[in-house]
Amino acid sequence: MNSPKAHPGSVSVAYLQGLLDYLAQRDIPTASMLAQVQLAPSLLAQREQRISASHYLQLLEQGLALSGDENLGLHLGEAVRPGYCGVLGYLIMSCATLADALHRQARYAELVGSLGRVELQDEPAQAGLEAQIAHSWQPLSPQLQRHTSEETLAAWVTFGHWISGLDLAPTRVRFQHPQPADISEHQRIFRCPVLFDQADNALVFPKRLLNTPLGQADGPMRIMLDAYAERQLAELKQGDSLLVRARELLTLQLAAGPVDLPHLARALALSPRTLQRRLSEAGLSFSQLLDETREPLARHYLRDASLELADIAFLLGFSEAGSLARAFRRWTGQSPGAYRRSLLAESAR
């Protein structure tokens, strides 16, 4: 039985600020939201710090529930500001043309958040239609895929209008998820045909627009920010590689007995202090890393009806089934038994 992998990505605190600002403007208590995922409000002062992608998705899910806004992703994208993108936002603003900006956006998108992959490529030619470009985004997690995709594409449109000074609509917009019952907000924001159940999530627009000059172009600033972004990206990739290895080792160690930070550090050939610092740079504590490793494994094992809860508790390194049940309820809001019953009901449909 193959084990699933936890989402290894992270999101910048600057980008998280966009979600919290939007919700705070609607009188939603963001401090209590942060407390739910064990993040301190003081973290927000460190805009280049990272939180795990899982934490961002949990906060987005809380935001959906508390706001009752079925189009939260769209509205977050519409409210984007350059500062929410950190160094990438200011780098894009300093570029000479839209093409320069979009190529840098694709290269350095992970500095904002590694929730998905960005691509910029030619659209297949269509008779009677000028050459088109597809600016696409592929989510790396199925969780809240509709809202993360809509947030991303709406943010691109908003930011594109802002840096180019052009108030032009895309030729069309494509989404992979099914069409919601009401798409009036999609039509208002994108002002073009919006297609659902498509092969990708993409903004499609005329290729000639790539030559659009940007009003805040600044060559020396762009060179300086390019170098800074390149260093940040290298550090981020190094950190993500460590997290992937750490999760793989934790998965192997769980069934062998209790795991702790010193044991994991030794397996990674690091000192405990160095591992703690590297986790902190990724926006994680050891206990959060352990939770993020255990939760997808727990969901995976619960699909196997032959495994008793005591067996699953053992495989995940818990002392007994009650500890697993408490942790699972904290992760998901439901008991392992209720989750397993929901899987059975789903498969019976």
C-alpha cells in the first residue's frame, strides 16, 4: 500500500496578510483564526517569513466558513496589492514590458506561495483569431482547488490592470472545476467568456499585449531585485528539499516508536538546533511538521477497512487509539469513525 505525501509547500506571510486583511475588513476575528492553527499574531510582522501551505489552506477554509462568501477566492484576487506579493510584486513593477513581468512572475511565483505551478505558453492557433497566450496555473493540492484557482487568476487580472494601465478583459478564462450555480461575480471580474470543466486554469489574451510597456519600469531596481529574488528562490528550494526528506523519514520512523526532534535531526545529519531553525524558516514547529505528516497518512489508512483504529494508531506512532482520535478530531473536526463512515457512504453512491 503506497503512502500519500503531505503537501510540502509554503506561503509567504506577506501573501497571508492579504487573506487576513480582507477578512478583518469584514469584522472577522483573524486572531482567533491564527490561534486555531497555532500561529502567533506576532508572525505577521515578519513578512518574508513562511507558513506551511497546509496552514494557509486551513485559514482559507476557516475564512470561507466565517465569511459565508462562496466567491471568497475571487474577492481575494480582486483585492490583491503589490505588497502582498513581497519582493516579486516590486520586481514585476520594475520590469520594462508585460512580457518581462510575466516571465519573472512564472520564475519566482514560489516566493509568494508554492500552492501551484505557473506556465506561460502559446495557445493553439484558431482561424479568425489573432495569436493568443495562455497564462496558466496548476494547483498542487486538490484541497479548495476552486478557491485557490479563482484567487490566483483574479489576482493576475487585477495586478495586470494595475501595472499596465490597460483596462482590457482577457479573451477568455478557463477553470478546471465545475461551474458554480451563480457565475455573476466571475463575469463581473473577468468581463469575458468564463469556461469551466476545462483541462487547465488559464487566462487567455492576445500575444501582442506582451509588448506593452510598463509605466513604473526601473532598470537598476529590476537588476537589484532580480538578484535578490534569485537568492531567495535558491534558499526556498533548499528548505523545501529538507522538508520533503524530513517528512519521508518521519513516515518511516513513526511505526518504529515515539519520534522527536533530536531523532529526526540525527537522521538528517543535522544538529537539533539547526533543524529547529530550518523548520522555523519554513513556518513550522516540529509538532506541526509531525501533524502534517500524520494527517494524510491517517486519512490514507482509514480507507483500509481491514485496519483497526488501534493498528492505525500504532502505524502513526500514537500510544493508543484514543490519542489518534483526539488528534484526528483536531485536524478534521470529526472522529476517525465518522470519517471512515463518510468514505463508505461516498463509495456506495
